[in-house]
Amino acid sequence: MLSTVSRIMQQFFGRRSTNVFPVKYAPESVIDALAGGDIHPPISMPEGYRGKLSYDFDKCIGCGMCLKVCPAKALEDYPIMDTEKNRPSKRIVFYRGKCTYCEECVKVCPVGAIKLNPDFMMANYEKYGDDQIEGIEKRREFEVKEGQ
């Protein structure tokens, strides 16, 4: 009991781990407030923070290991024609709305094509909008449809 009270007092009087972001009081329109640039900067991310996924299409070898380890099934592969090796291969897209940011795909990637960066501002009105799918532009450009 005493340790619980001690912990509560430390949290109550100790240094805050958050700040008033993006603004101190909720504005009528958050979009207008952000566009106006009158925002408080976010706190710096701690070492090891698991933020937004980034994917290097050119580095990827299409092994599919990331697909096998993803517990949330947030990745999807699609066929491409590898012009350098002149053979079919696969590449992936990430659905950020499904991702749990567990970092398993990052750990298993043999060539380091998947990374987590400290960017955390990923909110959007559309769960599966284009900016919530990492690699969608490359998919549209390089995907080989059946019969091609």
C-alpha cells in the first residue's frame, strides 16, 4: 500500500512525460490550427520508440519473411517482374491501420528494407486511404496483373 502511495506521489509531482500538443486548448478546428502553424512542438521521442513504418522497395528481395511473422497480417504481397534478374518476384505493402508496430518484420528482414522511424503523426480520416498504406505508389507502378 505504501509503495502505491509513493508511486502516485512521484507521478503527481514529478516531471510530465507529455505536453500540450498540438495546442494548449482545443480549437474550433484542429485542421485550421495545424495549417496556421501555431502549435506546440511534440516532445522528443525516446530511444527505441516504434513509430511509422518505412519500406525500401528497391532494397526488398521479395523473400516474404515479413509476411510470415506479422501477427496482425498488416502486410500484403503482390507480384512484380524483377527487370534486373529478368524473373518474377514479390514486393509488399503495409496497412498502417492494421499494424501493431511490434517490430517483428523489421527484425526478420534480411536486407533491412523495413524500418521504424520516430514519426508518430499518422492520423487520418480514412483507415485504408493511400497515405495509410506504405508502398501503394510502387504497387500501382510495378504490379504485374494476371495474364500480363
